Amino acid sequence: TRTERPAWVSETGNPPPPRARAPTPTPTPAPAQPNFAMGMGRAMLAQQTFYEIKGDYEKSLEGKEEGSKERAETMAALHLRSADKCLKLAQRNGGIYNKAAQFVASLQAGAGDASIPKPYIDALKIVCDKAPFRPFSDMAKVIEEDFGKPISEVFQSVDEEPLAAASLAQVHRAVLKDGTEVAVKIQYPGLLEQMASDFAVFRMFGQQIKPGGFDLTWVVNDFEVSISAELDFMIEGKNAELTGKDFAHQKYAKVPKVYWDLTTKRVLTMEFVTDMVPTNDAAKLRAAGMDPYKVGCMLSDLFAEMVFCTGRVHGDPHAGNVYCILDKVTKEERIVLLDHGLYHDVDNDLRRSFSDFVTACVARDGAKMKSLGERFAGPLYRFFPIILSPWFVFGSKIQLEDIRAAKEKRIPPGVKLKEVGEFLVGLHDTGGNLLGVLHSMGYIRGILNCLSFPERRRLKSFAKFAALGGAYEVEPRDEDKVPAEVLVPASAMAVVNVDILALLITVLAPLALVVLVLGKRTTAGIAAAILALILGTLYNHLY
């Protein structure tokens, strides 16, 4: 049984006290039978697109010298036309392929263009909320089938033009019989069969193809479980209500109300929220009278609290699901969270360990980073901190090249794709949904990057809520509650540690650049290297 949170929240915005946590409902398997021919046909189209793009890159770059202006210009043109081909594939196949495109469009977790070239991100972001929509006559049939009566008896009116169209459903504005405006999310007809067909083919490929020797069938299995949850809109409605209760103390967080009498597994009726602005568009936020930096702070804090304190993390927070509005009464910015179909539940023990690990990263506590990191990623624990932030290169054995990469928000050199793959497989094998949490954190980081949000401020959100999350359990323990005034100093010290970390990055990164240019050949380079090492040692000992 879920208990209500006591109303004790302080003005500092600290999370509420311990509470009972209801787990995310488990989805029931989709009854649709796979059509193997359908799935194979869609997969072959994807394969054809892949080889076409691959051949274009190889032929166009042939004979062009690495690092030359000609090669750079050719590569830029290749990215543009290849991204357009990927977009057209996603739009044609829809479903899972749109999901994959959404992920790519939001995957900007600090790796820069070396990971996902920007033209791909710019082209594919359209599928977040402007995927090809279905004719209204098709969508009306879904409503009539689920409610067993004509659509005119369910709603006073429904706009035929959708407000948004994504991978699994499209949203229409409607008016209830009492005149209330609502947003109606309608699942695409035939989607269950399409999904079952695609996954049947993906499982077959996953069993036969093992890139780099890795068995990635678990990726297909996990993806199928996630999609199954998102296909049941009753689960989405329950998740939305739970999140609304989780963040009732944060006035800047808004979750639209669910109208249960007009909600089924394929139709979700929600409160209609007007004047929403995408959180990843700084220009539109300013035009609407909102401060992009303040929006970034709210978003960073909101998801840090989800990860480190509540143990329930929104599983699909791309830009098409996270908006901002200007409250008509208070004139303050508010974050609006949509699409609650998928959540990652983190058990209490793992949540506290992860909180302690992040606190250790912020404090540059190498011993604790190693002991906790080994739990998450085994012998590859050293890669775990830089997945969270390149600034977390401190606390373990590092090189000056690593410091420069951290300053530029790049993954440090020497980290190979195979090692990252081993890390991900190892992290998955530890269980606990942490891999899904990292996925969500990557989405939010992508949005913050679009706002040019400072890494220093993002890590302050981490520091504050990790310190708080490590100090209490998400269980009912009234007699053991930790008062807010006890928790605040711990979180304040963690925030100070971020400032120290920023100072280290700022001081050492320029010196690292000098060493990289001169260090191997000149006395000046050697002197700069020694100076950098001395400064780094002093800061680590003093703080």
C-alpha cells in the first residue's frame, strides 16, 4: 500500500521524508502473433539503407587526406544526406524504428560529434513529436472499438488534425461533454502485430550476429519488455499519478491529470496543457518569456531527485516528452512531464549505493569510487565515472590528455568501443535497472546540451541530491526520519566539492594543452607538465 508523503518539505527544495514506494506495474505480454514476412520486409529495407549509406561514405571519402579541408567538407555533406535517408527510413517503417531515431536524436551525452554527428541529431529530432501521422478515420476506429460506441458519444468533439505524432501514438485535442478541453493519446491501429513481427526478426538476428563477440540478445529482450509497458496506456496513467505524488512538493513540476473514465489500454485522456515550449529550444523559451538557464536548473534538479531520491525514473525523457510553460498565475517557469509509459525502478540498496558513488566522484575519493564502482561494472569500474561526466576523471589514475578531454566534455582518449561494450554488458549483468537509468540521464543531458547548460551546474544537481539520497531510505520509517536541517549541510558540502572540481578542470586543462603540444620535445613542455602535476597534487591534498 502506498502511503502519502508527510508535508514537511523545507524551502530549500529538499526531497520529502521516507515513504512507501509502489513499484511500476508489470506489463502483460501483447497477444498479437508475429508476422515474420512483415518483420523481415521492414528489416531488409533498413539493411538496404545501411549498405547504401556505408557505400556512399566509402566511395566519397576515397583518396581524401585525413584532416584536409576537402575531406571535412565531403564528410559534412555525407552526414547531411545520410541523416536524411535515416529519417525517411524511420518515417516509413515507424514503430520501433521511430523509437530508435528518437534515441539517436537525444543521445548527446558529452561525446560530441565523434559519437553522433550533429546532422543526424538535427534530422532525427523531428520524430520526437512530428512523426508521420495516421488519418483521423483510422484513429477514430480505435476509440470506438475500445469504448464500444460512436466517437460522438464519447467526446463532444475531437480535432482531426493531431497536436503531435510519435512512435506509438498520436495526440488529438478534444472537448468533453461538459466543455472541458483534454488531450487524447490514441495508439496506432495494428501496432501490436507490427511490434511482434519486428521483435521476432530482431531476436533471430540477435542470436546469429554478435558484434565484437558480444551477445546482445539481452538488448532486444529488454527493449521488448520496455515497449510492452508503453503499449498499455492504463500503466502510463498509473505511472503519471505516482510521479505527480512524488513531486507534489516541487511546485515547478507538473504532470497532467488523467481522466480515468475515458482511458483504456489504447486510449489515454489527459488534462490539456496550453502554451508548452520544448525544453531543448533556448530561442523559443526566451520568446515565450522564460529563462533557458532557469529551465535547465529545474530540469537538472528534477531528474537528479528522481534518480537519487525517489527511485522511480522516467524512461523516455526526450525533448518531445519534456516541456516548459509559464504559469499564468505565478509567472514562473514550470516543467511539464508527458509520456509516462516507461519507468525504471531502482531498489533501495542500489539507489543508495549509486548516490554514494556519485558523492565519491564529486569529492574525488578514489578509494570509494573504486570499491563502489566495482559493484556496478566489475573490473571496468574506471569507465563508469566518465559515463556520468567527463569531469569525473579525478579520483583515479589519470593523464593530462584526460583532463583536456574533460574540459571539452569529451570522453577521454584511449577508451575503446570494445571496452565500452564490455562495460555496458557488465553493467546490465549487475541488474537493478541502472542501465535504463543511465539511458534516461543521457536523454536529459542531451536536452541540457542544447541549452548550453553549464556542466558545473548539472553536477551541482548531482551533488545535492546524491548526498540527500544516500542519507535516507525510501521506506516508511517514521521513528528514524533524518531532519532536513541535518541533511542540508551534507548536500551543501557536496555542492562546494563541485566548485573545487571545476577549479581543478579550469586550472589543469590549459596546462594539459601546452603539454600535448610541447611536452614531448621541449623543456617548456616538461616544465608545464611538472607544474600541472604539482597543482593537481596540491588541490587533491588541500581539499
